[in-house]
Amino acid sequence: MTTSAAAGGRDPGLQPERTRLAWRRTTLAATVVAVLAGKAGLAGGASGGVLAAGVVCCAGWAGVLVVAHRRIRGLAGAGEPERLSLRFAVGVVVCVLVTVGGGVGVVLR
């Protein structure tokens, strides 16, 4: 006797929940970077470079939130979840790198 997972179907176990939690941890980490970058920018004085790096950091953070929210919604439905397209996978990597780059820019200015 074969299970649905062994036959190529979706595993009804905890994998979708783990994936949702991983996306939430990613958004939490991006939020922490954006908040700390904002705090560092305000504490050091708001020069043009610091403001530009802060805007870049917040734009990357917003991108991470959009992609993560879309992915969490895709995992929530019953049945087979939609696959993460290459476009969105590359998009979230770029957004995370932009968020980190903006945060580093604020801290180093």
C-alpha cells in the first residue's frame, strides 16, 4: 500500500506550516534590519546619504513583505499549493539583499 506522499501527492503533514513559519521569520528579520537601520540613521543625524540608504532599506523590506505575503497565501489553500515562480524567488533574494545593503549603508555612514 502506498501513501499519497509516496505516490507523488502532497504531504499532508507539517511541511506547509514549517514553510509558512520560515516566511514569517524572513519577514521578521527584514523588519528588524529596517527598524535598526532607521534607529541608527536617526541617532547619527539625517544626512542625504543616510536618508537614501534608509529609503533603499525600506523599499527592500516592502518587497520582502509582498513576496512573503503572496507565498503564505499560496500555501494556505487546500490541495496542492502553487509553486514559487523563479521570478518571485529571484525577487525575494534581491529584496533581502537590498534591505541588508540599505541597512549596512545607514550604519556605515
